[in-house]
Amino acid sequence: MPASNPRTSPSSNTDDKNDAFIKVGERDLTITRVFNAPRELVFKAWTKPEHLTRWFKPKGCTLPKCEMDFHAGGVFRFVIRGEDGKDYPFNGEFVEIVEPSRIVFKGNIHDVPGQNVFTTVTFAELDGKTKLTVHQTYTLESDATRGAPTGWSQTLDHLEKFLITA
Amino acid sequence: MTPATSDRLSATFAALADPTRRAILARLQSAEVSVTELAEPFSMSLPAVSKHLKVLERAGLIARGREAQWRPCRLEASPLKQVADWVAHYRRFFDESFDQLDDYLGELKKKEKKHARKQSKN
């Protein structure tokens, strides 16, 4: 986001005392799915571009760019092309890889500074099947919006209430 | 998410980061309220409340009437909905991806079986 945007430029408001670069938004997402395949195979589907290009995208989208250095500290560069032909980059770094049980990576979404996601994928054995859990923390950071970094879960609880009545 | 959307979300999150502003929004859920009425429960000066209202207005969370004396504030829901949609968007990404992963794993399993048969023949 451009720093010159007047909507989010630093102002002299009383609540803008804090100069720290802080998280302005944070949300968690957990998704679980059981796959009828052995754990090693499910893990394998995450390890190479030839596998990921087949499934790591929403329906109707393609993955025209899929480069990855699959080890801790290795970087990845993905481009997801939408049905509308638009490209959505997703770039980042593998933080931890434990074969065949765990992959941790952090990434930036759509080249927007401060729009990041931290992802932990766990693979658990379940009578020959595999329980896959993806846990993600999405953050939105901005040096232009300053305030107290605390109280987010509370804010979002309130938000849920608003949405019911709004 | 586009940079513009993310910018709007930042403004919404920043506006919601303050407990007084959240309380103001909560108050506006039930009715349109004047600035004077809003100031009452917070033991704050009118200018201080006005400052909070300006932040909320900039984030598009409230709208204010045009009357010079009595500018009633009203809650605007769409930025709040956008925050909720933010993560729903990514949940959809995985729901759809996992459907495709399921199909792909079926394909991989067949390939591995074939491979295993070939190896046992040799």
C-alpha cells in the first residue's frame, strides 16, 4: 500500500502516540481434512512443484509459477492465476520441515507489504488415512496505522456481535 | 486481496483498536445518537469524542448526518463485513484446494501401485 495514501497517513490524532510498527489485525484459521491416503503420500504432495501445481489453488485457477527450495530457510515463489486472468503472487520461506509430519512456512500475500500469513501444516496418521491440519495466522501490518497492539481477540469477538445485528 | 482492500482493512482494524471507539460503535448499534449523547457515558470532552468519531468516519464505520447542530451518528456495517470476509476468503482457498488434493492423491496412489506391480514383475 502506498505510504502517501491520505486515508492511512500518520496523523496527529491523540491515539497515534505509539510510534512502533505494530500489527493492526490478526486472525487465525484452522482447517482439518482426512485424506484416504498414507501419510507419506500426503506429505509428498506438498514437496515439489510437479505435485503442488496440480492442487494448490482454488478451483478454476492455475499456478503458472511454482518455484520452491524445499528445506528450512528455503524460499518459495508462487503465482496463482485467477479465472479473471489476474495474477496473485504468494512468496515466502519455509521455516521448518519435519518429514512426514510437519511443514511450517511464512509468506507475503499478493505483494502487499505487511499482509502476511504464518502457516503450520501437520500430518497425522489415522488408521492408514491421514489427518491434515492447516493452521494459519493472518496479519495485516501498516506503519501508517498506529495504536495499541493489544485486545485483538476481544475486538474480533465484538465484531462478530456487530455482524449479527448489522 | 488487492492493495486497496488491504488498505481499507488496515483503516478498519486501526479504528477498532481503541476501546472507546468500540464502545461508541456498540452504542450506535441500537440507534442514531448525537455527539453530546455519545460523550455522556465516557466522561470525555466533546472535542475528544469528536476526534474518535473522525477516526471512525474515516474508516467508513460510521456516517454522520448533515445538520449543523445535531449531527447524528449511524453505524455502517460494510467495513465490518469486509473484515469477516477476509479470512472466509482463505478458508475457501483451502476447501477448494483440498478437494483437488483428494483427487490428486487418488491419482498418485494408482501410480504407486502400478510402479510397485512393475517392480515385483522384474
